[in-house]
Amino acid sequence: MHVIIGGCGRVGAQLADQLSRDEHDVVIIDADAESFDRIGSAFNGETLIGNIINKDSLIRAGIEHADALAAVTDLDNANLMAVQIARELFSVPITIARLFNPQREDSYRKMGVTYVSGTRLVARAIIKQLDVDTFPPHVGFDDGEVDIVEMVLTEEGHGLTVSELQARGGLRVAARASPRVATSCSTTISSSRPSAAAGPAAKRAG
């Protein structure tokens, strides 16, 4: 994919490094040339000095044939404007805005803007770590309806099939830690090693 990243702070730099390792065609834009020093030496994409809400800068970054744009500057308004320009003027299929102010989430949803709220994700992760009745989290989603968590089954769970566990727990088992492979409904659970599970209720059984 041809991916444009707006903002080369810590998040933007890490995102650029990872997408580059995954062999995507990456262009990262920032107004500060020194910000590109955050990018790792293995990065093989393109850095561009410019403004993410400037049409000319975006064209230079190849937005006319871009598959995705991630606006991750430290300014909510700039991120929102960037994804709107990408969607409405250039029909970029995938656009994601970083959002700092969680009070704007409802507005973003109404506008159909895909966003990641760092404030909410961090807060939820900390709350889950403080709550002894929750499983260790791996991934949480902004809507709060689904979490991917780690579960270690007791001996009572040995011998159950994945489908039986899913039916009893109201969850979906995604993978086992050893071997780390995706599971099928007919898989029999015979180990106490962790599994990854997703479901609407990430609470421990009483």
C-alpha cells in the first residue's frame, strides 16, 4: 500500500518504521525537518517537509494514488482537516485521525471519521490493570464493546473444545500461546498456557 503519515512525532515515527518493515510504500510529512531524526535507520520510505493540511504537500506525497492516510500530529484540528481533505478531495480509501480530546468522539462518529483516541485507550488500559477482576488486556477498541485479552485456563477447562468454551464464556478464542496458532472450534484445550480471546465481557468468572 502507498501510505501517507502526517506528523513525525513518536507515534508517527514508530508507525513509519513498522509500515516500512512491512514493505509498504511510506511517505511521512512534517513541517520540522529535525523530527525525521526519530525514524529508525532501516526506514526505506520517503520523508517530506510540508504541512499535512496543505493540498500541494499532499500531492507531493502522492495522495492522488494513496491507499491510506494516517494523520497523527499533536493537533486534533489538523488531523481532522487532513482526513477530510484526503477523503473528500482525493477519495483515499482508508483515513485515520489521531484524537486527543475524547469529548470530540461523538462529533467524529457523526462525521464518519475513523479515529484513534490515545487518551481513552491509555485510560482504559490503566483501569483494566488496576481491576483485579479483569484479564490482562492485549487490544481494546474505542467503542468499548470488544476487548482482546489473555486467559489462562484452570484444570477444569482441560478437555473442553474451543466451541464449548466459547459457548460457556460468551467469547471468541483466537489463538493459543503454544503453539501460537489460530484455533478452530474442534480444537481440544489440553494446556494451561495462555490463549487470546475476544468478547464483550472481559471479566473473570467468579
